[in-house]
Amino acid sequence: MITRRTMSESLVRANVPQTPDPEILRELAGGEIGALGELYDRYREPVRRFVARATSDAEDVDDLVHATFLAAAKSAGRYDGRPSCRPWLIGIAAQLLRRRRQSFGRFLAVLSSLSATRTTAADPRRALQARSDVERALVRISAAKRITLLMAEVEGLSCAEIAGVLGIPIGTVWTRLHAARRELRRALEEGEKS
């Protein structure tokens, strides 16, 4: 069976001109999923190189690359028509990295507000220890409370958004958040005593 991807690879080998980027994005916006494969084949390496450098080769580089292309597929209809979509894809990757950093920053803020042990930038071991302390404490909280807490504190969702996503009353969200913070604080204090 000949697919769009094998056709694309054959055309590249035969020095046949490639489909222009704006056309690929139009096809992708129109629901042609094969266009995503062509886009991925064409720009995976430059996007991966950018993400790897920007994250100092973090463990989730490939996940971020895939997320970049999935985000591109969702926003293909808004592509501005530049001849090369490489800068646009790099921009999407940069936005994903910014959101990732913000989420991690919110997570560290939760750590510092819930933990009596303050982390300092001078000693990364303390930050890593605090993070593992919180991860162990989070496991001790019920799944419903943990998910609600993470959605609020790490993902930055409002109580109304959490209620909508989970399909629960907003009062339940407030109750879960209050209880989760109390239980997490208690678990961290108990961990310090051990």
C-alpha cells in the first residue's frame, strides 16, 4: 500500500520538488492527517535540535517534539502562509517550553509554601530533596484530592475550570483543595520528623 509518507520519501529521493509548506498546512487544516507525517518528516530534526538545546537534553525532549507537532496540527488553520513553517514550529516549541517552565515554577512555589524546608538556588540538592519529599507526600493523599491540587497549583486552572473538567460542583473543588493542602502539609511535617 502506498501512503502519503512513502510517496513523500520517494519524491525526495527522486529530486522531485516537495509540497510547499503552506500547502501542507492547508491540507492539515482540512483534516488530511497524512500531511502531519510529511511535516514531521521534514522538520522533526530541527525542532528536536532546538528543544534539546533549550532543555539541556532533558528526558522529555521527544515528548516535547511530538507535542509541538500535535499543537501544530491543531492550529494549522491559523498558519500565516510563510514559505517555510520551520520558524512557526520552533515558536510553538518555545511556547510549550514556556508553559512547561511555568508549570514547574508553580510546582516549586507549592513546594516552598507547603514545606518548612526552603529551597535555595545555591544548593540544588536541597531543591531535589524537597521535590522528592513532596512527591512522597502527594502519594499519601487520595487520588481525587491529589489531582485537584495538581490541576490548581501546577497547571494553574481556576476552581471553575477544575469543576468543569472533573464534572463536579465548585464547592467540592474548594473542599478537596483545602483538604489536600492540609494533608500535604501534615505529610511533609511528618516526613521531616522521620
